[in-house]
Amino acid sequence: MGRLFESPWAITIIIIVVLLLFAAPKLPGMARSLGQSMRIIKSEVKEMKNDGKDDAPTAAPTASAAPAAPEAPVEGKIVNNPTQGNTSGEGTGTGTGAQS
């Protein structure tokens, strides 16, 4: 009996048989989760490789395409400010009053 455990192949076969007997129902779930993990790792590695490439311009600008000027701020007045009292009833913002 002592000579059986001297070989690493015998121990490996015994471990595989025990795993198949006691962990067989869980093997498909474990394989599925391992596959999902590998897909996630693969996509993250691909994203890390492409991370620096997104900053570079993809096409040279043409002469007809002028850079967009920043928009000037728009000025206006507040029509219905609920914090200010409005005694005339105009601009209350309820939308239910009849217009005259």
C-alpha cells in the first residue's frame, strides 16, 4: 500500500476521481463562471490597450472645417421667479390662468 502513493500519477488520478464523484454537479457552473471571468479579463485588457489611442485625432482637419468658436453667454430675464412677490399676477408660472 505504501508504494501506491510514491507515484505522483496515482495521487493525481485519485484526486480527479474524488473531484468527479463529489463535485460533478458544480463543475458546469464553475466552468461557466471561469469563462465569464476570462471574457471580462480579455475585454479589460483590450480596453487598456486602446485607452491611449482614443486621444489621437483620427483624421486631419480640412481647410473648409473651421474650429468652432466658443458660444457667447445668452442674456435674458427671469420670467417666473417664485422668490419675488408679483402682485400683478403676471408671470406666476402656473399656466392655468386665462390670458386677457
